[in-house]
Amino acid sequence: MNEKKKAILKSILLILCVILLLIFSLYFFRFFSDREIDDVSPEILCEDELLKKSAVLWIVPLYDNKSIADDAGWCKYILSLNKTLGMHGIEHKFNEFYDFRDENYILKGIDAFEECFGYTPRMFKAPQLALIKSNEKLLEKMKFDVRGRFNQLTHKVYHCSDTGMFSNELIDWI
């Protein structure tokens, strides 16, 4: 085999090793990172086991035009789990944050969250991770830590109604 072919083969093997290392690293990181659950609302059926094994609960404050604050027992139960809570959209409509949203719209969700849990949310994740730059800048201006695709890639993220891109059973495996 001539030197040029050997160099090409070495380059290909190096690239494959790097790819395998990245995949292994991601799997290893996901294995040890906190579990999260999206779509938490009294209006969405959610397995108690999922709620208990997740470190972060992503709350939908006004799902189906109903405020989470209207269900005081649910609010008390979620608080009793002693989990980190973040806001997952306002109404959880498809591509909700692909349309321009103003501060008043976001404040409606914050108000429901505060009324239910007694404090202001600091983390935000858009439904379907669909978020235009102007909305992201507004959320950051409102002091939110905005989570997106990287967070979804590096954490096991479950869905209450098991409606995510991957089933909860597959997420458990990977």
C-alpha cells in the first residue's frame, strides 16, 4: 500500500475514533445527568413515577386555557416533590414561540406560576423547542435561563403524555 493510501486510511480511522468517542461521551453524560420531564400540568396525565424520578419538572402554566393555580392541591403536591421547576411555554401550543410574543403574554404565564408555587420561575423551555431569536432575547431580558436543543441532547427528557419525538421507553434505554 502506498503512503498516500495509508495516510487516507489513518485519517478515516481517526475520524471514526473521534465520532465513536463523541457518541460514547454523550451517552456517558446523559447517563449521569439529571432527568427532566416536559409538559407537566394538572390537565395532562403524568405518571407519578416519572415525576418522582425527574430532577427538573417543566411546567405548562396555562394549558387548555386553565391556570395551574386553579388546582391548589396539585400545586401543593408538585411543591412537595422538592424538584427544580421551569416554565415550559405559556399555553403549550404548537410552535407557540415561533410567533412574536410580547412581555404581557409571558407575564400571564409567570403570574399563574407564581400564584401556584409562590415564586418566579427562572428557567424557560419553549414547547417543541421552537423559539425565534426575538422571543429568546425577550425571555433573557426578563431574566430567564433559556434552555433549548443542547439541554435536550444532554439530558434524558421524558414527556408526561409520552408524546415527544422519542418514546419514554426509548429515552430510558438511551
